[in-house]
Amino acid sequence: MRASEADILVIPGLGGSGPDHWQSRWEAKIPAVRRVVQADWDNPRLDSWRGRIVEEVARASRPVVLVAHSLGALAAAHAAPFLAKGENSGKVKGGFLVAPPSIEALAKMDAIDLAFLTLPSELIPFPALVIASRDDPYASFTDSEDLARLLGAELADAGFSGHINIESGHGPWPEGLMRFAGFLKTL
């Protein structure tokens, strides 16, 4: 699959990925990319975030590929069972899940809805790739390995890349774009 053949939905995490974040840069440069906008980026509620993902997939007119970062990756994983039902069944062709946080890290954040602290209990019903760093302050590499296994996703080792965000030096993140292009070719 090529990017021009899909609706690519960017799903940011807590705070919404500012203008210099790689997700925002991809959105600005790739015509097929659009953002799943949440009502509250700073006080996320799982039902609301999951619902917005399901709504945006329903709006898509072409096959969908999810590109999620941090808490957005967990929201996408929670939305996956809902995306396999009804009008959305089969619409999502892949999930590119970058730097999902661990449950332990989320439990330390007051703004996080407690519903996010329960991991999804079903395999993701479409091909998925979890991109994990070996020094992410929000998840150990072992946490990411366990999550990928739980979701039935492939795991990609991003080396020592922090949280793969602005703070870790990943503004444009060209390596991620190349990895994403490779992922699209598998779909």
C-alpha cells in the first residue's frame, strides 16, 4: 500500500503533539494524513478518545492506517475491537504504534483516566507495529515487548531514542518516516 491510497489517521498522545512534533510535521507534508482531534488533550478519557478514533475511521473514504504516539497508541489499541465491527469492519489496514507508555507510568499521572490503566484484552484485528525505545522514560523495553505480544503486534527496536518526541530530539523523525513507508509496503 502507498500513502496516497489510504487515509492516514494521526492519533497524538497527552497534550496533542505540538507543531514541531513528528506527527504534526507528517500531517503538514503528507496529503493523506489527518489528525484525530480530541475534546481534551490534557485530561484524556478513554471512552471519549476511543469514540473519536472510531468516528474518524467511519468518516474515512479509503482504507485507514493509524499512526499513534504515546497515549494515542493505547487509545488506538483500545479502539481496535470496535474498529472490527459494523461499518468499520476491515476498514483499518494497519496500526503504527509509537512509544506506548506503560501502565505503571500512566498510574503516576493524575490527569489520566483510570480506564487507560487496563490493557486491551483482545488482539489487534489488523497488522500492527509497536515502535519502542530502549530508554523511553514512560516504558521499559520489556514493557513494550509485553504490550506488543499482548496485542499480537510486531515489535521494532528504535534503539536509544527516548520517548520519540520533541524532547528526545525527534522533530521531523526521518527514520520513522522511512520505517512507516516500509510498514505501508507490507499492507
